[in-house]
Amino acid sequence: MPRPPIERQAAIPSTAAQRQRCDRILATAARLGARDGLAAVRMQDVADQSAVSIATVYRYYPTKHHLFSALLLHYTGNAGPTHRPTGSPAEDVTDLMVGICRSMLARPRLAHAMITSVNARRSESSAAGDFGLRDGILSVAGISQPAPQDSQLALLVEQCAYGILSWAVMGATTPEQAERDMRRACQLLLAPWRVDPHTTAARA
């Protein structure tokens, strides 16, 4: 019986020049993915339009799934609220999550490529394959030293967002409904943060 392929380890950029190259690669992948969709994107085209060698692309992103899942993490890692902070953790996190849904689903082919790639990496390897949103959620909520229940709540919001976006990119729901679902989910999940998250009452 043939052995399953061993996943190649992706290199991690460690210098400013390497990070700039990776940024160009990700920006090109986003543009091509939004225009053409995952199946039609060629790694050679990504290399050519990023002004790097194909070897450089494969060094940091061994497969298209590595590339588009990395793009998702890059996107969510740089996401922020669409409005000025209100001082209410629940409202500010809701604004963040609804904004992420809206902006991702505005480019449906790219959103599909990113979600599909995260799912593929989850099934093919031990990669975590999550959104990487928990720290951002806690930061927007103003919680610098989260208690275990705060971290769990941030994880639940992230998981819920992943499910809502997965349904939307597969065509099971509309972008407008996805936004409404995300808002409602945040209203329910973030009820403990409607009190100041630093008070005893919010920890109950």
C-alpha cells in the first residue's frame, strides 16, 4: 500500500525583504483568486505577477491550499472594526465580525478559495486551520488579560463565524443572511460581555 505523502513544511519569512515578498505573493493571490477562483489560479501566474521565482512561492506556500489558507490568516489578522469603538465589548466585537463577513463575501470567489483551502488543510494534515481571530476578538473587546471563559467565548465566536461563512460560500445562504446570522450569533454569544468584562458580574 502506498504511503500517504508527507506534507512539506512551509518556510517562515524572517527578514523584511522576505516578508515583503510574501506580502506581494499574498496580494497577487487575492487578486487572482477574486477574479478567477481557486481552481483557475496557477502558482506560476502568482509567481510571475509577484515578481518572484516559482521556487520562492513554493518555499513559503507548498500548495495552493497553503497559499489561500495563509491569505485568510493574513486577512483576519489585519481585520478591524468598521466603526469607531463604542466602549461596549459586545457591540465592538459584533461590528468586527459583521464587517469581516461583509468584506469577505463581497469577493465570493476569493472567500470560497480561502474557506476551501482551510478545510483542505484540516483534512490533509495536522494544521490548525483556524481563523486566528481569537486574539483580535479579545483585543477589540478590551480584554488584555483574558480569563479562561473569555478565551472560550472568543473561540466560540470564531467557530460560529467560520460556520456562517462556510455556508455562505457554498451557496447555502446569502451574504445578507450571513451578516444577519453573524449579528444575531454575536448578540447571543456575547451577552456576558454586555457588562464590563473586567467586573465580577461579567464573570458569572
